[in-house]
Amino acid sequence: MLEQNAVNVTAIFILFQFFFTCLFFREKHCGVKGISSFVLSALMLLLTSIFTLIYANTLNEFYAIALIVSFSSIYYFVIRSFTELLSIRTKRKTERYYFLFAVAISIGTLILTDEVVYGISIGILASAVIPLVYLLRLISNKVRYLDILAERTFLSHCISLILIGYLLLLIVIFVKKVLPIGILQYLSLELTESVNTASLFWGLCAHISLLIAFLIVIYKFKQDELKKVGETDYLTGVYNRKAFFERVSGIHDSNDTYLILIDADFFKKINDHYGHIAGDEALKHIAKVLQGNISKSDLLARYGGEEFIIAVINTDEKKLRVMVERLRAQMESSPLVFNEITIQITLSIGVSKFSKQDILQDIEQADNMLYQAKANGRNQAVYSLT
């Protein structure tokens, strides 16, 4: 018993460190989805371990049920943390049903088991296995982020290994039930303490591995967020010039790709007459109109000042002309309303063929067509497609 208490005290010290690590991370990254639920699961695990240490000698049904409900609550919050982090669409009612199902199965197992200590072990394991199977199913089928495949695979493997460990512990418990009486009497106390210790530390390892997986996914999201900040024009939200060149360099088939260079007509007058704030709003408005009239495969970027550039991918000349005219007409018919003032915006457009041999020369050709459009009276498009 003394050795078991020493194990429990050691586990509690580890859980204190685990909880305060989660709490510190939450304070530093309070905006991260799911972190509050994960901190709650760590707190519940810590309180449950303290409760176990204090009432370890009280092996009755009330103690067993309280322990099982606590462990079911822990894994309920684990599920919530990952569904929130990964933006998995689930119904809270469904998760509560899984929680109640785990509790019911665990308590039912406890009632059907002759010895309370083994009923507790089986109940705790069942209350962990059922929610983890549910979480594994969600991660395998309902994660919408396509760019975290490696992280999702790692998380699935973590959960799978945790489930294997729990199932091995269940097998050990059931093996004890079928051992001959002589061997059973010899191994009873030693096996009981070993199973309880293994259950405790496997639970610790499970939570720590889940925390590592949680942090890995967050790190991936942070990386993507920083990358997006480095690629995005801060004002309009479209790609910046650097990101545009990086992505255009990855285009393999240049036969059906075209470059569209766009300039807002008389943009300086907007800044002079209405102020630079109105000018900023005009740029946002232009970017929004352009973004709404191109396909997802096309690349839109702010090239500089009031100029935008689009790489139109996988199209033909006829479709290209229809698209360019749609952009021009849509902008002309969508004035900016700023401080109850209507500001008319039109576009001059130059279009060139993308050769991939010299992207700067292709852009220069589009720029020459743009200047020709301005010289012809603005609010029109000029093409160089040979």
C-alpha cells in the first residue's frame, strides 16, 4: 500500500506540472480554439488523482462511480478540445450521448463485477476507450483542413496507440479472471496493484501524448498563419507581389495561362478629393470585386499602388475575353459608397500571354497594353495574345 501511495503521489506531482503547463500555454495563447477545454481536462485529471489518493482505501460503489464519472468527464473535455481546434462540426448532444454511454457501460461493468477494485479498473478503461474511439472516428472522417495531413496522421496514431495500451490492460484484467484458483491466489494482490499502477501511468502517458499532438497541430496552424501574413497584402487581403511571383513560378503548363494587369483610373483624384482613408477603402473594394469574379485556381495579387495582377490559369482566349470584360463591367457598375458618398471606379486593363520563359517580360507586355488602354480613353482592355 505504501508503494502504491508513493506511485500516486508521484503521479500527482507530474499532473501538477502538466496542468500548469497547459494553464501557462492558455495564458500565452488564449485565442487558440480548444485550449480552454484541454485545460479543463488537465484540471479534472489532477483533481481526480488527488481524490483517488485521499479516498484510496474507500473501495465502495460510491467511490467507484465518482471515479468513473470523473474519467468520463476528462475524456469528454479532450474530445471538445480537439473538435474545437480542428473545427470539426459536431453536435454537443451527440458528444453528451457518448459521455453518458461511457458512464453507463462503465457503471454496468462495475455492477456485474464481483470485486470493486477490478470493476473500477475496467470502468475507468471503458470510460476512456469509448470517447477515444469516437474522437478517432471524427479525426478520420470529419477534419476539413487538407494541409494538415501529417499532423492528423500523427494524432490518429497517438490515439490508436493509447487505445491499444488500454485494450492490453483490459486483457490483463480478464486473464486474471480465467486463471486457475491456485495461481489466482498467488498473483491476486500483486496483479491488482500492477494493473492499477499501469492504468494510472498509461492515463498519464495518454494525456501527455495528446498534449504533444495538440501542440503540434497548433504549431502547424501558427506556421500557416505566419506564412499567410508573409504572403498577403495587409490592406486588401489578396496575395502580395512576392507571393505572386513564387506561385507563378510553379505553373507548369503555360499554354493556357494569361496575365491581366489592372490599374484603377484616376486613383490619385480619389486620394486628393476624399482622403487617403477613402483611397484605402477603394483598394479594398477593387480587390473584393476582382476576387468575386475569378475562379479559385486563378492568382490575384496587389502588384503595387493601385495596380493589381491576375494570372488566369487553364483557360482559352474566348473565355479570357469574357472574363476580362466581366471584371471591367462589374467594377464600373459597383461604385464604392464611402461616408454616404458614391465614388465611381473604373479599370484600365492590359492582357498578355504567359510564356514562363521570362515572367518580367510577360508583365512588361501586359503593362504596355495597360498604357495603351489608358491612352485610348481608359475603362477598357487591350490584349496582346500572340
